[in-house]
Amino acid sequence: MSLQIDVITLFPRMLDGFLAESILGKGIAAGRLGVKVHDLRSWCTDKHRTADDRPFGGGAGMVLKDRKSTRLNSSHTDISRMPSS
């Protein structure tokens, strides 16, 4: 039996090193762990695939947009059918 993990992120390639090394890499190599990394921008609906925005009220940093701006909705979207990065 293997554990399947789906990760949704803005930076899918950033996880490559973590998934290839350490105990995660050993689990994947042994077939006990499956990890699919999905690019959050795959669900974005605008021309520039925008997934983040400035915080309401100003301030430093960025925040993720709400579900209205993306097609991702856990009750209606099967992420196993989305393309992995």
C-alpha cells in the first residue's frame, strides 16, 4: 500500500529537490509514497494566470486570490485529472 499526496503550489519546480532527496525520495523510490505536484496557475482563468494579489488594506507581501478567480474548488474538481508539473 502506498500513500498518495497531491501538492498544489505556485512554485512546483521548487519541490523537485525535496522530493528527490531525504526520506521523501527514499519513500518514492521504494514505491511507498506517491507525490503529484500541481501548479496552482493551471486553475487560473485570466489571461496572465494570476493566482495572487496585494493584501486588502495594503501592507507587505501577497495573498492568494479567492476561489472566484480560479477553477479550483475541492468539492467540484478532481485534482487527479489535472496535469502535474
